[in-house]
Amino acid sequence: MRKSKDWDGYLSQYGALMRERKMVPELHRLIGQHERVALLCSEAKATTCHRGVLAAAYAKAHRVEVGDL
């Protein structure tokens, strides 16, 4: 999906994968074990980064602010 530039389709599929793999609760568990957590990506823009999608879902679920380096 990302290669075809269908971002909405990609978001839909990635959202389903995040729910299936329980990625937000798993990220919450990791954050609870470490002082700081970094999600790294090589995308040119944060707006097209799957890790940014995960971070946004986490921020919404836990009402926290997530920063972008």
C-alpha cells in the first residue's frame, strides 16, 4: 500500500494490524519498563511514517503528548 501511495488504504490496513497485534498495549508495557522509548523511522516525512501512526494511536489512547525529533 505505501508503495502505491494509497495512504488511506495503508492506514486502514496498518490500523487493523495494530489492533490484531495489540501494539498500543504492548508499547504501553514497554514504556512502563523504560525511562524513555524511541520509535525510529527512515521516512522523509513524519506524516508518512507507520511509527508515527502507532505513536499517535498511543497518544490518543493514553492522553499523552508525543514529540517528533
